Amino acid sequence: MSATLRAWRPALGAWDRPAAAHLLRRAGFGASPEELEQALGAGLDATLERLFEDRTPPELDGSIQALLAAESLELLQAWWMARIVAGGAPLRERMTLVWHDLFATSHEKVQDVRLMHGQNELLRRAGLGDFRLLLHGIARDPAMLVWLDGRSNRKGHPNENFAREVLELFALGPGHYDERDVQEAARAFSGWGTEGRSFVHAPEHHDDGPKTILGHQGRFDGVAALDLILAHPACARHVARVLLEAFVAPMPTEEELEGLAGTLLASDWDVGRTLRVLLRSELFFAPRARRARIAAPVECLAAASRALGARVPPRTLARRASAMGQALFRPPSVKGWEGGRAWIHAGHWIARHNALVELARQAAPSRNGFEVLRDVLPEEPPALRAAVERLAREPSSDPAAIAFVLTAPEFHLY
Amino acid sequence: MPLTRRQLVLDGLRVSLLAPLALRARPVPAPEAGERVLVVLQLTGGNDGLNTVVPHRQDAYYRLRPTLALQRSKLHALDDDHGLHPALGALLPVREAGRLTVVHGVGYPDPDRSHFRSLEVWHGADPRGTPRTGWLGRMADRIAERSGGMPALCVDDGELPLALVGERVFAPALPDESSLALAVLPGLAGERDGALTVADGATGDLAFLRAAARASYDAAARLEQALARGTAADYPDSPLARRLRLIARLVTGGFDTRLFHLTLGGFDTHAHQAAAHAALLETLARALAAFEADLAEGGAEGRVLTLVHGEFGRRAAENGSRGTDHGAAAPVLLLGGPGTGGPRGTAPDLDALVDGDVPYTTDFRALYAAIEHDWMGLERTLPIEPFPLR
């Protein structure tokens, strides 16, 4: 059996605490101590099924209308943070964030929390389904039409913003199209706009002349242009790259890209089914995938507060995530967050440190450093364990011991 | 193979760990190009240049601005023909020290009156294209390539401005002094230092995180030292002043940052402009005066150049709401740096407006070119003759 095939067969390694914690981190946002124990007892298959469930507390959806009426981005950020930390739908929230980073849209320009919420719900609803529907959905999403100027893209006055980004960032990547494709695709998308907060197609603004897109000729409209993009072989690889970087490790190999793109196509573009293969594969549990990237601020905060059982207002967590460089609904550009080492610079590291020290203070009465080390770093690096032991000898040292674990660089490898 | 951003960040952190703690102990008068600092202060919204540097000898000024014109007797004389807005009085000592330069009529060809687009032009220094990087970010890339460190800082809490976007360098945001204020717990620091220097042969991201954490705690400590430095400078109580104070402390405290960007908003004065504009200029002048005094006290005045600009000036004629609409060229202020004193460039002729706007007489890119090469000591990259800084 070739190395490639071996990578995709179900993992045979030990289902131990580090393996369970790895799955719960990557596919969700970490685990409470109870969830980690439960996962260890239930095994890989049952734990994976649990990650696909949606048991988000209904009050979170009930509160949304009142919250949107306040027109406050901070409240919307807090609402999403609450869903993430509640852990009711781990993989769905995970994919919502992955797609938010890919189809990065910022409130900074959209300036309408209802549109931002609408797009977020689209990513949540469609995020584990058919990628083709997701891409078609995002192209007609009103927040996106504002963000990338689709609504001012009209016959005779083309605006190439969306066409360029869908080719460059969302679906294909550089090198698979040229400037002509951008211009012609922009003409195909012309006439798509917004009316109030809804998508509208205005035939009088659509350029229905003949076009050449990615080597095909015809009087293409926006739907046809998206179908041509989806049919390009680079598209499935592009999606595979997004999934591999989110779930396995940065810089996937050619074999991994080909393999997962094949899985995606074989599943008829079904993201959920593709993830069912990926998340139980040898590749996913391989040493190369473990702790293979730097935790994003939201991941870091959610994992810490879920492991500690700390009851921190989601608004505070969202604000801290912003200070750490990840303001939800406000990615720095259409490219999303740079991620990786770019998460870390002096101001951001200190913001991480301060947020985690505060979490440690709040959690300290009910938890100690040994428990937290076992739950968030089940690999228990010996140097960290020794330091926790030394700290434990001091009186009332729990906050310092917990803070020590959470601010150790090892914890920031996700 | 080109350097990746990751390598640069890592190398930068290594270098900043080794950076000297007390640059200000060095002789001040003739700073090496590698020590010079540029502060860019953006007056967001588009500052009314004609009511900032007032051409009081031109009758047209009084004709165009029946309610907004400033009386000659209230102005602070700049030269025979121009006076500074009355609210800019705090800058007089800076001017008398020969450290305030006004450059008249700065703008660019085919001016765009959109805030968004005009900022993009100023930030990208590319009036015809759609720039993806900014002039400061591109300089930061080259500084990092040469000497590592943390070449650029955004002293704001908003989005990173395009000006600071580079190909490789990630310019951090440091909105206020508290963003480097470290939460402490007894016993934590001792164990932490041990854990960050543990010799377990770690490589990759773990080694990076340890270096980054050490550099960050070091930066926090250096900021604490910088904050502890007594200062005679009396800063007014405004967010702008607090940010300039932070920059002064970083510069005099030995930080290796060479490029700073910050903003003062509110200049989009379409209606009832007089009081609001005066208040903004007073905030600006008092904060800048305190900044210059603080730098002088720290022995750093010779190595900091501050460029003050907006995305455009405003229309020469006031509108029907006692305000002004989006215009074209406007004066730029330069503080510190090589220092010259008097006004520079060609003052606008209000009898020769273009579409009702002050046309540019100095291309802002000529200023950028001079800053890039003559001040920052970098190779010239802009296709334009530099406007000599003195």
C-alpha cells in the first residue's frame, strides 16, 4: 500500500488522552474535563459523531433578534463567541470560522450587523454541506455584495472586485486564471446587487454579451461563471488546501492535496462527508499534524475557558480576542487573517498573557495546576510538570500554576 | 529563495532581543540613518488647508469664505503672506526652534474626492493603480531585511492602515501604553523565564513562540522602564497626546521601531466647521508641541521626523452650511527631522483654482521620495524627483 493510501485509511494508533484532546481541539474548540473523559470512554467513532451534532442552547438563537436591533457589532461578536464556547455544535462552529476566514468579509465596510449575521448564518447552515451551494450562496450574499462591490458592478461599468477575489482567494488561487478571466467574469456577475438587505438580480444591469471565461465561450451569467470556476480542477484542490491547513498542518503536500481533493469530488463536494474521512485518518492523527500550528486567538481563548469551566462573559472573551488580533466579523482584509506566526507579536502576546492570567484567576478556586496541565496539555511536557510541582509547594499558588500552564508556549500550539 | 514573512518575524524577534537598551545614551546631533524615525500622523477626513495655513494677503480667500475666513490679526504669522490658524499657537515654540516646516499645496494629479480612494492613493503612493501594499510597509520590509527588529508600529486601535501593509513585515498595533502592561502573579515570572529558556532542542513554531514570548516580556519590561523615565513634558489629556507620548517613550526608551503611523479623525467638516476645526487644530498643536518637547528632553529630537497630512484638502469656497466639502491639495506639516523653519513649496493662488479646488504644486510622492532616501537612508523606489527636506 502506498504512503498516500495509508494516510487516508482510518487511524490505528492509540485512542488516548492526547489523541482525544487533539480531535476535540481541531474539530471543535477544545473540551471541558467532562467532555474529554467522555470522549476517552466512547472511542473515536462515537466522539466524531458527537462533533457533528448540533445541540446549541436554543436561547442563543432566541436572543438574536433583540441583539441585532441594538445594531452593535460587539454584541454580535459576543453572540458568536457564546456559540463557540457553549460547544453545542463544535464542528459546525469550527467550519463557520474556517469559511469566515476564507470568504473574509468585514463589518468595517459592510457597516450592517444584520448583513454580517446573515452571512454568518449562511456559513453555518451551508458549511458542512455541498461546497458548490456554499460558493453560489456566498456570491449572492448581501454582505458580500456590499463588501466586494458586486452591487455597483453593472453593464458598461464593471467592478472587478468580486470576480478577482473569487478567482484569486475563494476558489482557485493565483496561476489558474488571467486578467482577462477577471474582466470577463466581472461582466458575468454584472446585475447582481442588493435591494434593502436582500439579493436582487437586475437584468437591465446585466451584460449578456459573449464572454470567454477559463477557456470557455458563451453568454455566461453569474451562475454559469461560478459553475465554470467550480469545474476547474484547481477548485477542489483549493478547498482541500483550506481543509488541510485548518485540520492537519500548514503547507500540505502535493499528495495530501490530491488525495483530499479526490475525496471531496468522490463525495460530490460534500464537506461533511470529506471531513468524516479526514478526521479519522492516519494523516489527521499523525505526529506531523499534532500541535502543528499556532492557536488563533479565538481557539486559544475558547480552549482555555472550556477546559477551566470559567464563566467569563462572551463579550469579554470577544473583546479579548480582538485585542489578541482576531476581531470576529472584522478580518483585516479579504484575504482573511494571516494566521500562523503572524498571530504573535509583542502587543498580541501580552494580550494573550493577560487574558489567560485573568481566566486563571477566575478559575483558580475550583481547579489546580495539575488538573489543568492534564486537560490542556495531556502530553504533560516534563519541564512544565516540574514547574507546576514547584509552584504547588507555595501556599495559595493555584492561580499562578494555572496561569503558568496557559501562558506556556506549548499550550499555544494547537 | 525569498525570505518568508515567518522567517523575518522570527529573525526580527531574535534581533530585537539583542537590541541596545539605551539608544538615547548615544550622541544625538548627527543621527545615523539607521536610527532615524518617521512618525506619520494622518488627519482623517481631509483637513481644511486654507484655514490651517491661511493665505491672508489674497483677497480671494475672504471672497471665497464669507463666514469661515479667519481675520489676519488673529493669525500666527508664518511669513509675510501666510499665518497659522489661531488654534495652532502651541506650535509657535516649535516653529521658533526652526523645527516646523509647512509645505504648501501638496497633492497629486487627477485628485480623487473619495475619502477611501484618496487615502488609498496616499497610503499606496500609486495614484493610478490599486495598491496592495503601502509606502511605510514597503519601507518596513526593507528595514527588516537589513536589520530585523520591529520596524513599523501602528499606534491605533483600528484596522491596520494600507500604508503599513508590506509584503513581508507584519506591523503590529500598539494602541496604548496599557497594551503592553503585564498582568503579574506571584511566582509566575520566575517559572516562566525557566520554561522559555529550557534547552530541549525545540525547533519550529515552539522555538518561535518561546522567542516571541521572551521578546514580548522584554518589550513589556522596556516599556515599563521607558514609562518610569521622568519627563518634564506636560502632555494634554487627549488620545492623540497619549499616543504621541507612547511613541516618544518607545523612541527614547530604545525601541528599534523606525516607522510609526497614527491618526486623528474628525476633519470631514461639511457643516458648521469653525468651532470643530479650531478644536481639532488645538488638540493637534498641543499634542505635537508636547511631543516635540518630550523628544527634546529625551535627546531624540534630531532623529524623529513627523509628517502630518490628510487625504485631501477642502474646497476653496465654503458651502452653504458654513462648512467645506472635499477638495484637492493642502499643506503638509513636517516637524523635527532635519528642520528648516519657514514655509516651502509654492503657495496656492486662489485666483487660479481648478474646478474650484486648490491644485497641487508639490506631489506628495516627491516628499515620500525624500523621506525614503534622504531621511530613512533607503534606496529610492518612487519614480519621482525628491522634494528636498531642507
